[in-house]
Amino acid sequence: MTIHAFTPTLAIIEPRGLVVRSLDWYRSSETDVCLARVNRSAFDQAGRILKLWDARLWADASEDATAPANLAVVYSLSGQLLSSDSVDAGWQVGWFGEAGQLLDAWDGRGTWRRSEYDGLLRPTSIFEISHERVERCVERLVYGRAEVASVLHNQSGHLIQHDDQAGSQLIGEYGLTGSMLERTQHVSAELQPADWPSVGNENMWEPGVGATSTWRYSSLGNVVAQTDSLGNSQTYAHTVAGQLKSIAVRLKDQIRQPIVRGVSYDAQGRVESENLGNGVISTSRYREKDGRLIQHRAQRANGEVLQDLLYDYDPVGNVLRIEDRSQSTHFFANQKIEPVSTYQYDSLYQLIKATGWEAASINHGPIFPGFQTPPDPSQLANYVQTYTYDTAGNLRQLAHVGAQSHSSTLVTAHSSNRSLPQLGDKPPTEEDIAAGFDENGNVRQLQLGQTLEWDSRNQLQQVRPVVRESGNDDSERYIYDASGQRVRKVRITQARAVTHCCEVRYLPGLEIRTNTATGEVLHVITVRAGRSEVRVLHWQAGKSEGIDNDQYRYGLSDHLGSNTVELDREAKVISQEHYYPFGGTAWWAGRNAIEASYKAVSYSGKERDATGLYYYGLRYYAPWLQRWINPDPAGEADGLNRYRMVGNNPASRVDHEGLMQRPPPVADRPVSSLRCPGVPPPVPDRPAKMGREPFFTAQSSSHSSEKPNFHAPQVPSGLPAPYEDLSLGSKPLPLKNIRNVSSSYESWVVELSDTEWGVHKDFSSMTVLDAHGLAKQKIGAANEVFAYQFSKALNLNIVPATVIRPGTDREVISRYVDTIVGDVAFNRQQSSLYVFDFLLNTRDRLDDGRNGNIVFDKSKRAFAIDHDLILEPGFEAISESEITPDMLAVFASDPVTMKSLSETDWDLFFEKHISPEFIHQREEAKSEFLSRISCIKNRF
């Protein structure tokens, strides 16, 4: 018997169809007895969640009625979420206006935030009162008016100036489709929090003209050119299908250099090979039956292999083994050291054991192991790491057996997931843990003597690595824009009577790094080239000896996006890095230490700061603790344990922003879908202030705080289905109600009018239709079009959750919506949707148990659905034996549906709506589709 045998997840459902308990069976060894772990949910009479418990706290609550729930929420009489109380993140309270706009918000740290709006309900200013009890205007927003100056630059109605804590963004030009064409960034002259006046804001800027970046787009909305504030340009070429074909970079006053010479794709739009500008060819192979990546290989033009990663998986997709065949097997100290990493999981798919190879030097905590130049086989060793977790998923102990064996223990609070490492023989007490976090769950101290300071939005503001009695401390300060993205990093160090400043400024496609101690002024041009990231280092002053100016550094990554090999323009190795499962560096080497020290991107493609923390965009991650240092700003999006990293499955899952774990992007997200660094989408992105501003809805974005446009986009005449002939059901819910019942991670419903609505979806479902109504852009879009046409033919009225403005590949509005605020009790098996799922062979129902990809009407019927994958041959989402007579009866309740099922020529229907180039193994898919149709016909 295996660890995973007889360990199903069970759901206990009450008469309203609400899941009140979920039951997981846990064991970590084949010989262990399965232990039940019960997660509990409590609902009110309207079916809304009131409290949530994980297995650990529910066990306490079962014995002690006063034990807290992980999350408790309170609603208004109108159903608006008023307050939440999390054992991890503290309490938050919001007050809303009649239109659902957030007016005031309070949190456990004593921060009071209030927002002001104009007549169109667009935010115009945001004020904060923190523990100093002094009100500051932390943001001001200005919009283009209906006047000649704005009309000439397409600014009318758009955000044209946004003052925030990093400075001011001035958007000087918009395209016809709403794409941002020009943006100027003025940074604040002071590092301290800004208080923006109503007039004269320019007096708070640093002197100068600011940093202006520009973009140009194709007719499909793809970025074709970007010029940064220093005059360096990046150009992008695309195929007729909108897929990225090549990238070139031209430094100011220099000739253009190719970064990516060519990209080839398979029939499903996945990258098969990339030809990089330094002659390296990167190829990927995928397993036919499930599409998983099984080999990632990079080699020089002469055939010399630089990277050759082979992957093995278990049946559900957990990575079991990774072998790097570009590395040699070594023998040292009676050990055979193979370039192989293995992973073992418990029945909940948490990593419990990992093996691999490492440097023989000290390598635990936030410090790097010793740098090797050249790589020294005699300084390598095998290691084994084992992990133990509590019932809430908190790491209790890591045991490392290797050249330098060690262990670490974390102690978790009794009534929350706040944890501190044990230092020495005495574990931290409940009082120690309480003192180690602020009221919102932010860690106060990184290591002994390293104090952390947090701003009013729960963003890490300052670290003091060296504290002196004189008060002249060394510090590193971080400054963020309104979206929560880091704009500046300023490190202050004291050297006798001299204070030195080392600063990084982050701009679109550019980093400006200065150091007063060395006189260095370094410009880093950043280019995302498919699965590789290219960084061009141009020194304006202070270049170190032993490194060339205008150095091109090509970073090769693994399936997680971790930078494992750096190459120069001649494809020679600059540095190599190997990682432990949770992101610590196990080994690194290179041709010289000076060059290697300029490596900025490491584990998961993220920047590692001097503190040892990885910056993910919305949170910081401590790899030596295997957890985040503050709660998830997306709330319970990634589970009730808001500190847990990727569900404790770091070899198989990634987190792009610090919000939620996902499968690695290599196999399912083609290079054309990757946004260029710093290039904002044409419309607002997912709000970065989730959790920092409780109950934030549409008032903020990663690149703009503009409220989404609620008017129907201009549609060219003659555009074929599905845009113009959507067959809508009953009147859609108001915006806030649809938001309350949909939890699709990357989609957000936009109310257009009383009779129209749309969902702007992430690029995986974007499409452009040809004259025959066939999808010509992405396989995800072809899924949506076919599912829509199929539901229309059956009179089921299930429209696709993607309605796009034609020709704009990145017309995106993304919002995360937490399922806990949903009030729809929906049983998929008791609706016509279940037989519909069977006929389409859709995988949606396997995603989560919470119907997160469905929007409902007022009668709680499925009104819209996002189909992640359909018609996949060789995969059975729902077996025929699962279709019961009751399900068939629900499906047959509409006579029009039955008439269409029996009379439609489904072979012809498939041929009409599925383009040969947009489905893998098309004939097999059609055969299985027709077989399922026949099966249901025969059952009737």
C-alpha cells in the first residue's frame, strides 16, 4: 500500500448544498494509520460564510467553545462584507457608500484610511491616519477632462496623474484602445512618507524632467517597441497569430543587438524551441498524454550542452525527480554525487523528504555557501532534507543531513499560524510569539538585532541590519507605488564619519543602480526573453575591474523560473546556482566572484535582497524559514494558513506575486503571453492593495487607479460571433453581487448596462476571430468559443466568461475575489451543467470544489463559465457511469435542448467550430466528442 492509497478528500454537505466540513486523510508513511483532518465552515441563514476553521483550530474549537476560528466575518443588512477577523492578519473593518465604494477602512494596527471620489465614483484622493494620529494625503488622482488638450492625447476619462508614496506618475498619451503610450515618473525628493497637497505637487519632486518611458503596440495589442527613460529601446516581432517571434535591444547610440532570434511553438501554443541572441538554442519536450514538461535543454550552437533537465512526475503532477544531465557525476569522500534531486510527499502533497547535492561549506540560514571558482567537485556532497508539519501546514522541523548537518525548529502560536524559530535550547513562549508580530501579523524582527518596520499598508518599509547606540544605524529602505510594486531600494551604511548610500530605482525595462561608496552608476536593461531573462549591464561610471562594460547576461531557468545558469554574449558561463527545494542556495560557482556578485535574479526568478529575503512583488519570502514574513494580502486565497509557501510543495508549485500558488508556467503559458517587464496592460490589473485596503474593489490597480470603464467597448461592424450575438439570460446581477459569487482568479465581471455585461479575462482566453468565426489566437480562446457555440446550440444559455474588445491581446481587468463572500449554494451535479461538462469533457470541475469559474444569475443558475480545458483526448473528466438518471432528467427538462441534441449534425458542428490548428490530436478529440454525444443519446 502506498502513502496515498485510500486517502480521499470528503465533503459533508448540508441540505442547502453548502459544504460545512471537508475531511482530509493524512499520513506521511506507508505504515502510518490515516489521521482525519477536519476543516469546518459555518454559514448564516442566507448561506454566507461566517466562520472558517482549519483542522488544527477546529480540533481546539471542538473541545473549547471559546477557541477562535481562523476567520470570522460580519455582513451588513444588504449583504456587504463589513469586517473580518483573522487569527493571522488581525481585524479589518470597512464602511461603504451606496454604490458599494469603499469610504473608510480601519485595521488592527490603528490605521484609518478614507477615500474621496468624484461624481463618476472615481477615486480622487486617499487619506491615512496611522499610529502617529496625523492625517496625510497618501494618494491623489487626476483624470483627463473633455477638453482639447486631453482629446488630442486620448486622455479624456483616463487617469493622467497619480501621486503616491513613490512620487508622481504622469501619463502623457493613450492609444485608441486605451493602451498607455507614454508615462513619466517623478520620484519624491524625500524618503519619508509623503503628504500630497491639493496644488503644487511638483514642489515635492526631485529636480529634473523625470523618467519618461514610451510604448508602441501592434493592431493586436502586442507591445512592438519600448523605449526606457535613458533612450534604450526594445523591439518585439510577432507571428501572424500574435505569438512572439523575436526580440532585439538597442542601447542608446549603439547598434541593435538580437536577444531572441526565433521562437517555435507546437500545436497547442507551447514553446518548443528558442534561439537566443548568443547562439544558444533552448528546447522543451512535453509528455503527450498530459502535456507536462519532461525535458528542458539548452545547448550552444556547436552542440555543447549547457542545461539538460529531465522531469518525472506522479499521476497528479507532483515532481518526483529532476536530473540535470549537463552536470557530471562525481566521487568524493566515499560518496557518489549525482546531479539528481528527488522529492517525496505526504498524502496532502506536502513535501516531506528531498535529496540532492550541495556545497560542502556551511549553507544554512540567509547566508550563501562559499563561492567556487572554478567549480570544485571535491567541495560537493549529497544531502537529505526531511520536513515535519503541524495540522495547519506550519513547518515544525527541518532536518538536514549532509556535509554540514543541521536542523531548525519553528514554534507556532496556539491560536494562530504565527511562528518563530527556536534559537538555542529554549523554544519561544506564547508571549515571545505575540511580541514577535504586530497586530496585523507582520514579523517585527528578521534575526536577532535585525528589526523590521512596516508601513501603513503592511508593506516592508525598512530593515535595520546594524543597530548602534548612537542611532546611526545601517538600514535598507523600500518605497512602493500605489499598486504595491517596489520603485526604490535605498541602503544606508555608516563608515566612520561618512554615510554611504546605495540605491536601486526600478523603471519599466530599466534599473538604475548607484553607490556613493564606489562611485558606481550602473544601468541595467532588463528583457524577458521567453523562459530566459536577459540583463544588459551598462556602467556610466565606477565600473569594477574584471568585468566588461555593456555585458549581456542571459539567464537560463528551470521549470520554476529559477535562474540556474548565466551566460555572456559568447554563450560562456558566468555563474551557476543550484537550489534547495524551498529556495535556499545549495551551491553556486562562476568564472570570477566580481561577475557573479552582479547576479540579481535567483530562485523563482525573483530578486534576492541583502537581507536574504526574496522580493515577490507583493510580499517577501524567507527561504531559511520556508515561509512568508507577513500574511497573504489576498486573504484566504491560498488557504487559511496565510504564511505557508506554495502549500509546502515547492518543487511542483510556484507563486508569481506572493498571492497564490499555481502550477509552474513553463508548460501552459507560451512566451507570447508573458508581459514585458514594466509594461503595463492597457487597463487596470489585479489590485495590489488587497488586504492592505480591506474590501478594495475597483479603485486601484497595479499601474493605474482608474475605475474600470463601464461602457461597452466600440465593436467593429460585421464582427462575427460570439461578441455580437450573445444570448443573455435573465438580467445580470449588479456588479458587487456578481463579484460576491465568482472567484475566478484572473477574471472580473464588468457591468456594462442593464442588459449587457462582460468579463475581461487574462490572456489565456483572449481571441481574435476570422470571417468564419474561428479562433485564430490562443487555444484557450478556442475553448471558450466552442463552449459558447455548443451551449447556444443546446439552448443552455451558458455564455463564455470572456468578452473582449477585438484585436487587443491584453485587454485585461483582473481581480481576485475571495469565495468566502459568496452566497450561492450551487450543486453542479444537480444542474444541466454536469451533463454539459461530460459532453465537453471539461476539466473545470477538478479545479476547486467551490465553483470558482462560474457566475450565477439571481435564480442561482449557472449564468457564465470559464472553461480552462475542453475536448482533451485521452483524458476523462467525468466518466459515463457518473451520469445518473436524475442528472439526465435535469438536462432533458428543456425540450429545445433535447430537440437540438437529437437533430444537430454534431460532426459538422465540430468541423465548423474547431479549427485544425487549435486543438491537439483533433481527430481523436472529435471522435471522443461524438462518442459522448452518442452515449447521452442512447441513455435517453
